[in-house]
Amino acid sequence: MITIICHHFEEMGETRDRGVKATEEGIQKLKTAQASQRNAEGKRWTLRDVAIESGVDERSVGRFFRRETNVDEATARAICQVLDLDIAEIVGFQALSVEEDRTRQISSNPFIYGNPVSPEKFYGRQREILEVKSRIGTAQSINIVGLRRNGKTSLLRYIQAYPEKFFQPDRPPLIIRLDLQDGRFHSPNGITEGLRREIQRQQGRAPWATDANGDAWAVQDGLEALRDRNIPLVIMLDEFEAIASRLEQFQGWGEDWRSKASTQGLFTLVIASKRPISEIYQELRLTSPFGNIFSTTILGALEQQAWHRLVQDGFAASGISADDLEWIDRFAGGLPYYVQLAAAMLWQEEDEGRAKRAFEFQAKPRFKELWQNLNAAEQLALRFSAGTPEQLPPEPALIEMLQRYGLLRESGHVFSSAFAAFVLEQP
């Protein structure tokens, strides 16, 4: 097996990352992981998408995928991180005896940013979990709302992995989660087929035939059969915005599913979206009673105790100081993506100065994305909170909403000092 070229040296007092190169087997894993990712339009990631999501220059991504030259280790780690891959399996760290004393550099970074966390690594959200439990545990639908990378998918996965925390033990539910970024679910028939296949996979038999997806009577009979067998059906629809541009064809679907969920009690809906469903319909000037059946739970910042525990668990082997936790808080403000990113950079660099520069480099594309997803009023409110003198104070209701989303702290300051600096640079 071809291994990497590894050098760690100090020149003029500066510690530099070693150069790394993926193995042939690692390249295949990279390409497989890339092909499994979907952008907001449901299309497979290109190398440009990998570059944007990882905060790495596109040319460096290309060099890493083509094994043309070595790339620095921080770049390789960022690419592997966003593709949810262990860098040790991609570049063959296990063959490097020369660096065995540098435990952190050889072992995998324990912090995950950019991808949903696994259910066993889910931290906090106690209030939100109680809200969800109080709804879906009594067959009521809920809309989980949060800005991108704020943990919506992670929460859905947690519910799916631990149904006993949300439902009575004598009535185990049938939980089906569909990611609407997936092109297969960009039409009502596609969603119906996804639902049919998942019921068949989990129950061992199909609720209706494939060619009956367009037969309202057949679908109704199949769903009623589950209800009559006293099997609670929970349907989770992730990334609801992915079908926003097609809502015209979903108008009738929304009304039909509203009836099935509320009046007929055939299933409970859990929909994850960046904005409340009613707001999405309103912005597109579409009318539908679909959003009326949902209560809304907004995911903002993690509880301080929860993200402290997350960071402390990651640094368990070496420990982390109160000053380091304060440093992470200054850059992340409790928002899960930025907590993981700040902790990952601090773990990787082992020096606050280098970690700060690494954080700002990795966070900049995310800051741009976040800023572009805000409306004009929200941007003005953040400008005021960041310290732009000519801005008028925002309305209290707007401040409260931005605090719910985690963009403002309880003090009224912007959640991250780095993001505040970014806001002040915007034209």
C-alpha cells in the first residue's frame, strides 16, 4: 500500500503542517463519500461543493482527489471532516512511526463539524426534546426549525434511534425519515414511493403496490391498515426547503397530508426546515392550511452545560481549561456547528493564535452562507448589535427571534466575535 510522505518540522520558530497524500484505497473512499452527498438542489456534490463545504481552495481539493501532489494536513483533515471520513483511513496514518509521539496529529479529531452527529454523540437540547416528546408522543405534528447546521438532522436521527425516549413502551412507533434533498423525493409520488419502501423494509410487507402510488384509495387503505393495527406511524421530512421551488405541485399534497395527519390520524408529521412552514408558504405567496397543524420548535444555541460537556469529552485524554472553554464560547456562542469547529481547531492546533486563524478560515464560507440566508431586517439588526453606529435599534420582537435562533446572546451581542467582525465588513 502506498503511504503518505510525512514531515513535521520547525523553521524560524514556526510549526508547519506535514504534507499528506491519499492512498489508492483512500481515493475510492473519498469519491464514494462525495457521490453520497447532495446539495440544496438534490444534485451530487462536485469538487467545488466539497471546497465550499470544507472551506478549502478548490484547487487543493482537486489535488487531494487526484493524488497529484501532497497537500497540507489541515487541508486534508478539513476535506475528510466534511465528508464524514476518518483521515487515518484515507492517508494511512497507521504507517507513520516517525510521528508516534504526536498523539493528536495521528489520531482522529474527535470533533465533527459540517455533518450531522451520530445519535450516541448527541448533546443537550433538553427543552427541545421535551417539546418534541409532548407533541409526537400524543400524535401531534411538529415543525423543527433552525438555521442551517444548527442540528435539525441530528435531532431527527436522535429521535429515530431512541424512540423509547418519546413514546410509550407498549406502542413502539414506525419511524420513517426522508431527506427531501434527495432527488427521488422531489415529487409527491416520489415521497409516496419512499414511504411505501420504508414501510415494507421495516414491516416485512408492502402497504400497497408500487404501481398504486398514484391510487389515492390504495394508499389510504394501506395507511388505515397500519392505524388499525395500532402502529403509530411517524413521518420525518428533512430539508423541507428542497421542495420549496416546487410547492405549486405540492399544494394538493399538503392539504391531503394535513387531513391524513390531523383529521384521520393516519400518521404524525415531523418536518425540519430553516424557517417555519407557514413562513415558507407566505414568502412564496402560496396559500395552504398545511402549516396550521404544526407547533414550532426552534433550535438555537446549546445549553452551556451541554456544549461544555461535549468539548470536555472530546478533550478527555488531555483535558481542557476554563480559559479554553471561554475561548471557544467567544467564537461559537453555543451554536453547535461553531462549537465543534472551534474545538476542532483548538484540538488540532494546540495554540490559540493558530486556532483562531484556522477557525476564521474555515468559518468564513459558513458566515457568508448564514448572512445570505437572513432577510434585510435581520441583517440590519445584526449590524446594530455588532456596533454599526448609524443603525437604528431593532424592534424587541426581532431581537427575541434572533436570540431564539442563537444569533444574538441574551446580552444582545452577536453570538460570535468572529461573525460580528464579518458583519461589520459587509457592504
